[in-house]
Amino acid sequence: MIRPEREAAVRRLMEAVPVGVPPELPGEAVRRGARLLRLRRAGRRLLWLVLCAAAAAFLTWAALTRPWAEPPSLTTPPVSGWQAGMSLTCRAPA
């Protein structure tokens, strides 16, 4: 389409009588918009609920398992009673 044809087409569109909006269209648009807002609000609330539940589950897990504590050593046996054994074998000279 060349420029004069485009200009003529635009003039025809601008000079034409605007098409009327059906009377039920604005009401339907308002209902759809309200429905979308309700769905978005419900979705946001659900996401916040899931986030809070995940945070509570994490805090409960962390309080019970204490992941920051050092785990027991698996390479050496537990040492118990070493002070009593030391006192028998290593006596100070009298």
C-alpha cells in the first residue's frame, strides 16, 4: 500500500461514523475485571499461605535437627574415662 492510499484509508476511517458499543459490553467487562481481581487476590493469599507454611516447616526442622551443630565423628571412637586412665598411668613423682 503506497502512502496516498494509506492516507485516504485513514481519512475514510476518521470521517466514518463510529460504531456503537453494544449495551451489554461495559457491564460484562466490569464483571470480568472484578472476577480477575478476585482470582488474583486469592492467588496471592494462597502463595503467602504456602510461603508461611514453608517457613514454619523449615523453622521446625531446624529446631529439631540443629543442622548448625557439629555431627559426631565417624572415624574415632568416643572417648570416655580417659582422665581416670591418665591418673593411674601418669603419676606425678612424690
